[in-house]
Amino acid sequence: MYYCGIDVGKNSHTVLVMNERGEVTRPAQRIENDREGLNQLLGLLSSYAGQIFIGLEATGHYWLALFEALTRHNYPLVVLNPMQVRAYRKIDIRKRKTDRQDAYWIADFVRFAQPSPSSLDIPVYLQLRELSRFRFRLTQQIGDCKRKIICILDRVFPEYKRLFSDVFLRSSRQLLQGAVTAEDFAGLDMTELEQVLNRVSRGRFGYEQAKAIQEAAQKSIGVSFLTDAVHIEMSCLLKQIGLLEQQQKTVEQKLEEMMAQIPQYITTIPGVGLATGAMLLAEIGDIHRFESLEKLVAYAGIDASVYQTGLFEGDQMHMSKRGSHYLRYALWQAASASLLHNPEMKSYYDKKRGEGKPHGVAMGAVCHKLLGRVYVILKECRPYVIYPQKN
């Protein structure tokens, strides 16, 4: 049996082949990251047909073309996390870091560890990952625009935030499209302001709210000399939020279509909605690449970091946060929602709080427990079961 290590790069890749005794049979060779280079690699591998296993690092997105070409020609391969290879390379006493050395250590790691081949369903998960991460970035952009709007109001009408439960309610947004500063609101016609509020809020707000807004505007300490600038800023930011939210809905519709095509029960967990479930599924990928829950926990980066040397052992352990931060984000979102919708998780959270654990530590414990439920559901391909709570 032969083992091929491919060090993936942006412009070129480095390929090395060794036998089962760890002897290099084909020295490191550079191939270009283009069609000619891919054909060269396939020609190189053709002499090992049926007798070679390939390992390549998931470096950025540059490994995707390699994966597609090699799997299309039925070569068994494994996509490795760079952290795995980096840790394995440390067994070498000499500190060397070159593409040739990296290709060697990738091949040797595959020879030594004998990992299972990566799932051919990777493209399915990658599409989910692409869209769910894009949605995450849209959410970040929306949040950034909202923070900028709050910053504007803090300067020109700081009292405004106390007048609505959410500054970004539909009725509030409608008002901010025409008036921004306290001086603007103080000068509005009371009847017109009442009618706008009543219409946009569908009767929820009326005279009392209009009166409260004008009274707050008349007593406001907000500055007025920024009027022209903040009107332009507010208009642009509100339009950006509207566009981003529409794009987010489009992405969510596509995620819903894709999730419907995948046999999955992850959304049967109370508190795990479509978007969160898609991100969890996409970031975990093929569950069978994790031999145990502990390995999945480590991949998520919610395992405890440990520091011990000699007789000293640290007593303040924190999350290692070494894995996928997207997976941690999705877990935290799911854990937060589960406190409202999942009695099991809520009871567990209350138990941790009762033990004197801070909120963050208790939430970390909920994330760990929730990930355990996700692991079982994906491994056994079955729905979440709510068991009766013991008194």
C-alpha cells in the first residue's frame, strides 16, 4: 500500500508518495493549481491505482478542486484538519517548515493513523456550510448597521431608545425615515405623528405614544448641529438593513429547500430552528468521522483547557475554543433557545446555576449536553425524544 500526502497551496500543490514502511518512493513534486496540474497529478497517481490512499489538508478553499477531481476518479482520500497535521509534525525534533516537509508529514500521518476515507457527501455539507456562513455574515452586517443607528441616536436623541421596546420595530423604523434628531421630532405635527404610528403599528400605538415621543423630544439633550449629516446616514443605514434582511430571507428559503432534501432529525430538538440546525449540520459534516462524543466536543472547542505541570494543576479551566467558531456560535444559539423551549435543558441550566455556577459556565455545560444529544441523533439517525422529567 502507498500513501500520498498533498500540501495544498494557492498557486501550486506539493505531492509526495511513501510506502507502508514510511520510505519515500516518489520525492516531493510541485504541481500547478490549474487544469494542466490536475491532469499531471492524475497521471502520477494512475500507476498506483487501487493501491494508494491520499491525504490532503483543508487549506482555505484551495483543496476543493483537488477533492472533486480525485473523488471523480474514485481515489480514496481523507481531508485533514491542518491542526491534526501540525500536532503530528511536532514529533520531529528539528524545527522545519517547508512545503516538501508538510507533504511528507501528511503522507506519514495517513500511513500511521489509518483514518477512514472522507465521506462523498462532503459537497452536500459544503453547500450547506457556504449558505449558513453567508447567512451568519449577513446577520453580522445587520447587527453592525443597527449599532451604528444606536450610535447616531445616542448623539441626537438619546431618550428615543426608551420609547420603544425595540428601536427597530416597524413603527420606529418608519418614524426614523423622516425624523432623526430630537429637534425633528419636536417639530412634527401631533396629529400626523399619531396617524403614522397608528397605521404602521396596526393600532398598537396611538396618541399616548405620540405624546410621549414629543415630550421626550422637547426635553432632550441631543445635539442639533449634526442634523444634515445624520439624516443621510440614517437613510442609508435603514435601506441597508432592509436589503440585508431581504437577502437573509432569500438565503433561509434556499436553506429550507436544501434541508428538506437531507435525511436529518436535528431540527426535532426543541430550540433548534432551521438556520441553527443547518449551521450545526454543515459545521459537523459527516458525523461518522467522529469516533466519540469527546472528539466532536474537542472539534467544537467547548472542551476544557487543562494546565498541569509537576505538582501544579490549574484550577481555572476555560473552553479551549480551538475548533470551529461557527459551530460554537450555532451551539450557543441553540442552547439559548433551548432554555425557552426545552424543559430538559432548562432544568439542567437551573441545576448548574443552583450549584453556584456563573451564567457563562452554566451555558457552556448546556452546550456540552446539547451537543451530546446532537451526536446521538446524527449517529443513530433518529428524532429527539423528550423523556418525562423526574421529580
